[in-house]
Amino acid sequence: MSPVTPHAATELQLWHSLDGANGALVARIAEEFNASQSTYRVITIYKGPYAETINGGIAAYRAGVAPHLLQVFEVGNGTMAAAIGAVKPVSEVLSAAGSTVAPDAFLPVIATNYLARDGSMLSLPFNISAMVMWVNLDRFQQAGLDPQRLPETWPQVFVAARALKHAEPSKCALSTAWPTWAHIEQLSAWHGQPVASRANGLDGFDAELVFNKPLQVRHLQNIVDLNREGAFSYSGRTNRGEAQFISGECGIFLTSSSMYGTIAARGHFRWAIQPMPYYPDLVDTPKNAILGGGSLYVMQGKTSQEYAGVAAFLNFVLSFPVQSLIYRNSGYMPVTRAAYADAQASGFYKRYPMLQVAVREITDREPTRETSGLRLGNMLQIRDIWADEIEAALAGTKAPQQALDDAVARGNAVLRLFQRRTSR
């Protein structure tokens, strides 16, 4: 009798952009899925920062070697939504496997960002975060500030930053990661003002940028003034500046809630998470944050067997154990209503109230057309343009009003090119 050769598991590639503690979490999810069955094997591959991953994924699709799953951050949603031939909608993949996922299964606002034109799920929300304010409590105490009374408004942040700078002139007082996300996108939504028309692009690719208004100009002027005094430190266009806060170098830092896993493991000082600050003369209470993080896109060109495996993995990601694994071990939030209800019922957020800050920023208030999300074509290129202009204002080569006027004009030119290309 001839020996029976066991069938090899069908391999599925997941390209992602998470390193450090969050990257280890992605690997663990894949390992637990692989251990739960023997038909499929998910291989996670770190492809560099978000921008490199999406560019690499699109190039791989054109070359016929795309991964099965591509993690894309929210900035790439416009580009991916227009890539009809390259992306297979998640709802279609799940339906073919005999399962479904409804948009209203997710927390408010979350599903809105990942819908196809017909209202079904285009991609699957995976690692969802929000921008929050991180505070070094030891630095606050050393500067004579009260660690029990942390700033809530931008004017209070500016006062604290100047005190931190005065106490330790050689150290960073205030900084932010992702400056366009912080000082244009989140600033606008947090105050209920649009970044672009057409519900920030969610209603169509014919949106126009409109963020060169008094709020944004005033805020950029304040940041320019602080930068000139040395109380604000520009830390680049991405999140590389997070290292300054994790090391204890920076007193106040605005970045994603996803930094939690890293700082919980490596931080050697007392720290706290606060909601993003706001201007109290403009709003009594802030509105909604625009979510960050990423979702999983399924790429075209695979076999029915491979898509069955993708569907099995996506259902695994949405399961209670995995959702719990994510929100308990990172600054990411549970994405489904059921998972969030489970987190509350178990008392998790009572034990770790700081991890609820990001969730509440997104869910506490009813979303509006200006706070439901952001979907603009060629957003990677547009963000670079915005960063150019912010850097010009910080360098003193352009006044804040001129910098934002130019950011809008240059960005709109890119949007029109994208619109013409996608309408052919």
C-alpha cells in the first residue's frame, strides 16, 4: 500500500505595517488562527511604514503577485475605494463562504469609513485607533504643574508647554506625530468643521478642500509662535517622534492611541492619556475624532480555495477572543458593538480607563457629515503637500494663512487629477 501524503495547508499572505508590540500582536493573531485549524496558514509580512505598504501592495497587484490581505491605513481608503479591479470587497468574500458582516455590527463611525459604493463592507476594520494626548506626569511635576489637573484645552496646553520649556530648556515640551492628521484633519473634525466638501469626500471624489479657515489659520499661528519660542518641537511627517515621548524626552505628545503597547512595555515614568485639546471659545465640548489605524483589504486574483481561507481568517479576527486580545493588549479599540459591550460588561475600561479615551472620542457624540470620516483620492500625495506648507509656516517662509491657502490649492489640483482618472 502506498503511503497517504497529507495535503499542505493553503498559505495566505498578510502584508502589514505594524512593528514592535503591535507587530507582535499581529503575528500572535495569525499563530492562533493557524493553530485553530489545519487547512489554511496565514503568513504575516511586515512591509514597512503604512505608505510603503500600500504602495508596495498596489505595485505587487500590477505585477501579479499581490498578497491575499493588505493592511491599509485610513489615509489610503480613497485610493483603495477607487481601485475597483484590484480589490475584492470583504462582503463578497464572506458571502461566498456562507457568512455575512453588516455595517451596523460595528461601532458608530467605524463602518462608514470602509463601505463600498453599494453600502456593503469594502474592507474589514482591523486596528482602529484615535489621536489622543499623552502627558509625562513626571515632567509636569518637575515643571511645577499639577499632575492631577491636566490640560483639556489648547490654551491650557500652550501654557503647560511654555512651563515645561522654562523648567527644562534642553528637552522637548510639546510635539505631535503625523502633523497633518493632528493640525488639519483632527483639529477640524474635533471642532465640527470640514476638511473638504462632500462630507470630507465620503459622498464622492469631486470633493474640494476647505480647511484654510479662521480656526485652522489661528491654530497654525499658535504652533508657529510656540515653535519660535522653542516650546513646540517638529518631529517629522510620520510617527517617528513617538520615541521622544517613550524615552521621557517630551512632556506632551499628540499621537495615536496605538502607542499604548510600546509605552506600557518600555515607559519608565508616570504617564497619562487625555482627549485631544480644543478651543473652548469655539465649542463647548468637542465633536468626534476621525478614526485612525487600518483595515484589511482583500486583493483580487486568488483562487476560490484561497478566498475561503481569507473568509475564515476574517471571521476569526471578528471573534470575541481576538477582539479581546486586540483591545486588551494595545491602544486599539474593539471594532464591533458586541465586542465593546463585552469589554464594558467585564469591567475592563473601569480597570483601564485611559484605554477608553480613544473609544469615547469616536463614539461619545453623534457623528456629523464633518466627523464621520475622510476619504480623499491620492491622500498620501496630498498629505505630503500639506506637510510642505506646514513646514514652510514653521520655517517662517510663509504666513499661516498663505501656507494653508497654498495647501488647499495644491491639494485640490491633485484631487481633480484623481477625479478625472477614476471617472474614465
